[in-house]
Amino acid sequence: AQSVTQLGSHVSVSEGALVLLRCNYSSSVPPYLFWYVQYPNQGLQLLLKYTSAATLVKGINGFEAEFKKSETSFHLTKPSAHMSDAAEYFCAVSPVSGNTPLVFGKGTRLSVIA
Amino acid sequence: GAGVSQSPSNKVTEKGKDVELRCDPISGHTALYWYRQSLGQGLEFLIYFQGNSAPDKSGLPSDRFSAERTGGSVSTLTIQRTQQEDSAVYLCASSRQYNEKLFFGSGTQLSVL
């Protein structure tokens, strides 16, 4: 069964600092990978996705993630944190084919300190 | 509609009562998903629909949970004889095709007293 592990349930960074949210996946074959974001009092929305094209994926709001097969990782980064980035971030995995729906990680809450 | 709509937004019920949660997906979206979000537990998959059929019901926590979808549109998640551990945010999402970009509703906050 596929799964994702997000390291750190809570990450705190200073405004302007690098954001790094970690996600490792478990899958017998390279899957599709996603990052979703949930801003306070809002529904989840897609931040970016990897679907076996370019390994470096750029998303909205300056975020990007790099698929590294050798490390089974799909870490999310942003060079400079903004106060508005404070939210809950979820990594998710799905198979390229088949009927298994998205499996989400437990989420990482990002706090940005002024 | 413009987005996925869920109702009610909040539901407080007594232990042992039945509740119905409703989801209106984006028009034209064939796939519909139910997830449960509990504090510290992330998103737990419950069930998904492709059209009106549910190929995978393995995520439903117990036989007290059931869901249906009619007309390839509205879906209802029913929890019978609610228990306190059922308290959570129930999220609905839809996508144009299965496992394409999911659009989430704002959820129903269920509190079982």
C-alpha cells in the first residue's frame, strides 16, 4: 500500500527565511505526488503536483518541490517565507493507475514569525 | 456551482443520534471523495464515487457509516448511532476525472456530545 510520511507536525520559520517541509513516500513504483495547502478557515487547495514529467515542480505562491526517486522524497520549499504562508500543508500520493484514491500525510503546520 | 458545497457547516449532535452530511460537487465532476480530518491525524480517506458507484468502501470506519450518490451529483454521508470518536471535520472533494486535481469543500465540523 502506498503511504506518505511528513516529518514534523509543526515547523516554525522567521519571515524571509527558507521554508522546507519534508515528505517521504512509500511506493513500489514512482507514483503521482501532490502538495495541498489549507489556509485558516479555508478548504484544501492544490499547491503543486508531480506526474512523472519534470522532477522539479513549481506551484503557486512561490513554492516548489523536487521529486527524488533515490531518496523517495518530495520535499516542499520556498526561498523566502511570508506571513501569508502560515497554513497546514499536506503531502499526498496516488498510483499512476488503478483505483486507489489519494492518500494524505498527517500534515505539517507552518508558522511564520515576524 | 462555483465550488464544492457542503452542508451543514457545523453539526452538534448527541451520542446515539444519526446524522446526514451533504456534499454538492462541482457541476460536471465525475469523481467525488469523502475524507475525515481529525486533529493530529491528517486526512483519512473514507470513500469515493465514480459516477454513482463506489468502487472502494474500505475506508469507512465501521458499518455505522454509509454513503450514497445520486444522479452523478449530490452525495450524502450518513453516520448512524454516532459516537464521540466520530467528532471530526468531514471533507468532501470532487474532480473532473478520477484522481485529477481535487477541489475541496470547506467541510462539516461534526461534534458528538
